[in-house]
Amino acid sequence: MASPPEGIITMQDMQVIFGVTDLMGIHRESVSVELTKEDPGTITQAAGGKIEITVPQSEAVEQFALRLRAELDALGYTEVELVDDEDDED
């Protein structure tokens, strides 16, 4: 399989982003991520509460995830306990 063109987010990028938003209890349908990377990268909350994210091109997504976490904290989101449905066997 060919690599995506430079400047386009990958599934690995999305996993990192969702790793943060899932941890903060933000439903994935409430997150919009631009398909192209653009510096400096942005994190905004639109009307209706949707989180709009643009991943920066010149910064590793793992580093950007730290900024994402801090900005979501500043917007009032807090870490939630993730529930593993597979452990709910009776």
C-alpha cells in the first residue's frame, strides 16, 4: 500500500487525536479533523460544541497531542474513566 502524500493526515495521526479526545470524553462525532496538515495547527470549539482540529505539518502529531490535551483542559473538558465493554461478562 502506498504512503499518503505528505501533508495529509494518516490513520495513525487520527488514532493519536482520538486517543486524546476519547480520554476527555468527547464523542468522535463531535470532532472534526481537517484532512490536510497546516501550520501552526489549530484547535477550536465551534458553535454547538464541535471541536475543530487542524494538525500541524511541521510538528509531530504526538507533540501536538500534548497541546490538544492542554487546550481541551482550558475549554473545560476533563479526563473521564474509559469503560472496557469486554470486561462486563457475567
